Amino acid sequence: MPTYVLNINDRTVSVDAAADTPLLWVLRDELELKGTKYGCGKSQCGACTILMNGNAVRSCSLPVTAATKVKITTIEGLSPDGKHPLQQAWMELDVPQCGYCQAGQIMSAAALLARKPNPSDADIDAAMSGNICRCGTYNRVRLAIKRAAEKKGGKS
Amino acid sequence: MNTNEQAISRRSFIKASGLTGVALTLGFSFPSKAGDSPDILNAADAGSVELNAWISIDSAGKVTLTNHRAEMGQGSFQSVPQMIAEELEVDLNQVSIQFAPGNPGKYGSQITGGSSTIRGSYERMLRLGATAREMLIEAAAKKWEVPANQCYAENGKVFHRPSGRSMGYGELVTEAAKLPVPSAVKLKDPRDYKIIRKPLPRQDNPAKINGQAIFGLDKRVPGMLFAVVERNPRFMGKVKSFNSDEVLKLPGVKYVMKVERDVFGNLLEGVAVIGDSTWSALQGRKALKVEWDDNGFEHLSTQQLYDRMRTDLKSRKFISARTQGNFDSLFDKAEKKVEALYETPYESHSNMEPLNCIADVKDDSCEIWGPIQAPDWIQGATAGFLKLPPEKVTVHMTFLGGGLGRKAFTDYPYEAVALSKAIKAPVQVVWTREDDMTMGPFRPGMVYQCRGAVSRGNRIAALEIIAAGQNMNTQEPGADKSAYNLDVVDGLLKPYFDSIPHYRFGDAPLEAPIPVMWWRSVYASTNGFAFESFFDEMAVAAGKDPLDFRSQHLGEARYQALIAKLREVSHWDGRKKNEGYGVSITECFSSIVGEVCKVSRNAAGKVRIDKVWAVMDCGWYVNPDIIRAQVEGSIIMALGAATKHATTFLDGKAVEHNFDTYKMGRIGEAPDIEVHIMDNQERAGGVGEPGLPPFTAALTNAIFDLTGKRIRVLPFSLDEV
């Protein structure tokens, strides 16, 4: 099996994997980074969302070959202490219910705030529409994104 | 709440020792009392069961509380400890919470369904916390040589009021463990609650925002392999042959073998590919070719299923479940009659975490890990399957990425156990999204035939509702199919049974080789749509305001209070032109929920939901924010089933395979929701499910109010109204 060198959460790691292995399964089965979730396997639900060079990407559909020479951030690397403004806002508004989709929700929101520090409702709808929450936490997700934007004071 | 005389057995007091310094564990025996929650889900609580450990306090004062129920988003991880901590007088933030393993002997019923966690156990949990508190107070009083009634407990310490002295629980546990267990303890007045009724943040959420929470799919066991299973898409068919030789050549693939799973007593078949990683197993499965034997049963399509249900209703082939008076003669003579047919689709649970389970079968024991709603049932089923005593089967609950009823069933652990037994190694069976969505068991599709007569006084004079559809309760081979199904009245507000003089509820069971089962709020999830749509149609026939019409049939104070609240918060009486308002009220798992939906047309002329108001009366309750969250989520789930997704069948197979065809509501479609909670002295009712049944009719009644168009078939598209 070929070896791939990846930059994940500011650390360089090398993994042996079949070339067609999606990054999702490399993260989960090889690197023990299990905060990134499997939900649909075809970019329909967003549970596997990670950041690739700051953009929200569905890792279930990203072959490991495409994940080299880029900067990958997973939920485990979003902040060193779990205190990213989004994570704080998520706590304050008690957003999660079952919690399974929430890492993906937070990663999509992180990409949004980096791009649009003060997102409108339409911005949130557009950026978050790829993330399904079966528990129906959507209204709290929206509020938490706005709360996090306030915390960041309009800075990306 | 009064002093409770329920005996707490002395044997429940265990003095333990060890390196952790745990000095005290306290448990209690469940009462032999079936009256709390008369549904099947709590039946296992009815007998007196063994003793157990719920609270442990070590000599450093560290408190660990046990949650015996599954955490699938509904909040038991918070609510169970919140109840115990209140009476124990400890700060919930200083407490560790652990899941109990499956053990009905110790914990009573653990099946997390029927919204039963709090309503089925709250009095016991409060009593348990209070008993431990009183013993710790007694221990302190003895040490200080003062009367116990001069002492009180607060924040993990016992205080002596006159002197101001205090001691932490950790210093008292050894002494407390030696004391006799008081036969009666006084529970706190709800007005004195410090923790209960407060919107405390959930204790599971820190781990759910940083990727640390362990769901079933995240669990790893040393040496474990990964399995995926190609299951017969027509459910009941058999495996004829498969190409194991080719598949075994692929990298990482270790085994290819036939596997069965028990679905309501039927052994359904598939072929498992077991590899050293999820991906290798998935790749192996891609190369797998299975030939099925699908003889001996019908391969039905949605069209045929619904044609049969309609035909059964038309030919009046049904079983009466509950009747009063003489519907037929009243209806025949009535001047104002209403008749309608309502149809609801089959649905998949489609939890965000697809099914999965790890089993590690050894010669004389078995260990199971997974997202499991019913650890006690799985322990029992596995013990039976492996012919082991139950205590040799350990079932660990992880966090559940949703449950919705699907993870209460035992088929997916069965499969994992069967595979682990065959390969003599721990194995995680991973269901793909497609497996999870197409294999069922599904919420059954239903057709409701409703007939009603309106009296001269513009009340309901007679009502008949016959529900056609597969009966969830009679799928086992040999089940008595002639029995009536009382679940067909689930969702109906109880006072209607008194205020409607002549009624008949019945069911027309459909036979089909499709596994069906509970889906959040079970029968009420579809009954509620039929009942509350039809009441709306009768209100129109009676020429009455829909809320007034309901109010005149619901005279009891509890229902009147809820209606008044709903009227107030929704500004029902201040409705404007070009706004559609719809109301719907249902009763489910001992809670009453009323919802009002407001709709209008947007600039493009499409119907949009402006707002939903919900009033939840769940009686005694624990955490108002969790209640709000559950009602918000229930409404959004109901909206999806009403307007977005359905499972259909073609040639005996489920058609919708993934979220591209089974479409979920997205963030932009979530309406504004405002939830109110009634405060009263009623017993605790359910929280996780009762918010779902009323929503759909509130929406479609609002659409009727706005457009004059009555929606009777689900799902429908909001864009096409």
C-alpha cells in the first residue's frame, strides 16, 4: 500500500492506505481522529465535514491522494482547548442533542465565519445547507453561529 | 411530594473498598408497582428486581451517578443525574456520570422508548437521592453527637445549623455505610428545587462539541475487525450463492460468509464481508455478487400496498378496537356528515449515525458495545442466542447518534454476535447509509378512513376512525392476528372518549413481507395527523372556530388550561387576513401537546411557515431547556415526514437509498418555533416524543385556513400547495 504524508491539525503524519481510500476512513480508522463522522458516504449530509485550507470539504468523498500538500483541520484541531468561539456558543446555547452531526456543523460554520465574519441568515442558510441534523437543532445552530460571530467581534 | 414509605432494602447498601477509595454505593429495589406507566415498555419494571448501584461516593467526596438509560439526544444523560443530584444535594457540575451496562436485574427496564425515562422512574430516583442524603446527615449527626434534625445537607456537605460546622460527604461515607437504611424519607417540595426545573446545560455537550464523545461507530476494541453486510433487499428472501473466492482476494478482506439476523422471529439473510478496516470491508462488498432466492413471498410495490389498504377499508374488513354507543345508527341518521381518507407514508428512521454494533464472543462470555436503546433486551436476546447465562453477556451503551426507535431493536447486535461467534474475534458491523435506509424496519404506511357526524349543537355526535396498515405488534411467526390493536387510538386526547357519545376506532391490518416498527411517537406519529385533520374538517362542517370547536369537547381543567395558553401565546384571536392559522392537540406517552402553526404566502406565492407555537404539558418535569429542545426537534422531524421524505417500494424493495432521494429538511427550512411548558401538579409525562404527533395537522390545517386546500396525503410539497 502506498504511503501518504498529510498535514492534519498542524501535525505531519504519514499513513499507509489504498489510493482510493476516502480521507474520512483514513482519519477514523488509521489516525484515531473519530470526531469526523460517517453519515452518508456521498456528500449528502455533511457529518464528515473537515477544513481543507480553510474550506469546508466532505471528507467521505475526498480520496486520500487529494488530501496531501494541503492543510487539513478536523474538529479535534479546531481549537487547542475546545474554546473556539463556535464551540463556546454551541455550549452556551446547548445546541447538540444526539451530537453526531455537530462536529460537521461546527466545521461548516467555522469555514463560514472565516469567510464572512458577520453572516446574514441567507449566508448561514447557504453555508449550512449541506449539513443535516436529524434531531432538528437547526434553529440553535443558527443562533450559535450568530453568537460566535459576536464573540469574534467581526474578525475572521 | 410526600414521605414515601417504599422500602429500600438494606442489602442494597454495599460497603466497598479498593484503590479508588470508593466507600459507599447505594442502590434500591424497584417497587412491585405497575401503575406508573402502564405501557409495555415499562413492564419489566413491574416486578421487584435486584439491588443495584446508582450513587457512589468515594472518600475524597467524588460523586458518581449512573444513568441507566440510553442517551440518544433526548437528554437522559442529564436528566437522570439531575433528579438524583437534587435530592442528594450535590452540584451536578461536580458529579461524574456513567452509563449502566445492560442489566434489568439491577436497573429495572432500560429500554429507552415510549418517552419513559423520567415518567417511569422519577419517584424512585428522587427517593434514592433523598435516602443517601438522610444517611449522610445521620452519619454527621452521630459524629458530632447532635440531633440529626439540627443538620442539613447542601452542595456535597452536611452542616450543623447551630454551630455552623460542616463535613464533606467524602468524610462521612464510611460511617453512613454502617447505618440502617431509613424506611421512609421526605422528598423536597418542588418549590425548594435548586437543580430540577432549571435549564442547566447538558453534561454531555462538552464532549459533543470537540469530537470526544464516543458513539458506537467510534468504539474500538483490540484486535477488532470490520464487517459490512449485503442483506437481501427483499427482506424475507434467502441467500442462494455468492462469490467468496473473488472477494477474499482483495486487500484487507479476511472473511466472506453468510449471516442471519433475527427480525421479529424471522431469520433474515445476508452475506458479510469482514476486513481489517471499514474501507477494505466496503471495497470487498463492492466485488461481492450474491444470488438470492426470493420465492415464497410477495414482492410488493407502494401502489399495491395502498390499494390493498383502501380496498380493505372500502370492504369494511376491520377489527374494532374501542367503541362506545352506536355509531352506525347515529351516522346513518345524521344531517351533517363528514368523510375523509388520510394517507401517511412508510418512513425510514435514518438516524445520523447508521446502525452499527461490536460483539466479542468468547467460549463462555460475550461483550457488546454499540449505540443501543435496549441494553437489557440485547443482554437477554444474546444470552438466549448463545445459550449463556445473562450475567455472562455484558452490553455497553455508547452515546447514540440518534435512536428514534430503530436502535431499540435487537437485530443489529444479533448479526454482530453471529459474526463474532463464527470468526472467534471481536467485530464491528457497520451499516452503510444505504443499508440503514433500505432495510427497515420502517414506520408502517397507513390509510385512515374517518367518518363523523356533527350534532345540531355543532358538536361531534359520532366518530369512526379505521386505520389500515401493517400491525407492528403481530409480526412474530404465530402471532394472534385476530386481536384488536388499541394503539390505533394513540394520540387522541382522553376527554374525547367521554365527550363524543358514539364512536368506533378500529384497525384493518395489512399483511405484507416488510418489517415495520416504532418510529418516534409510534402510532401517534400518524394517528395525530388523521385525528386532528378530521376534527378540523368537522369544525368547518360545524361552522365553528377550530380552537373553540376543540375546546367545547375538552372540558377538563388541564385541557382548558393548555388551550388557554395556546390561544394566548399564538395570538389566535388576533389573526389577520392573509394569514393561515392551524391548531392541533394530541396526547402521547402521558403528555399533552398543543401546537399552532401560522402560514402565509411569500413573494413568489409559495406557502411559507411563519411560526410554530407549542405548548407542552408534561406534568412534573426536570429540565425546561431539554424539553424545549425536544419539542423543537420533534416539530422539525414531523415537518420532514410531512413535506420532504417517504420510503416507497418497488418490486418488494425499498426505493430510497440515501439522502439524495430521501430528502431531509435543511437549516433554511426550519421554521421559527416557540415552546411553552405548563406548570402544574400532574405526574411526569414523556418529553422526547409527544411534541411530534400534533405538528403535521397544525400545518395542514393552517394551509387549509390560508388556501382552502385540504391536504390528506403525505408527504406533500410546500412549494406545490
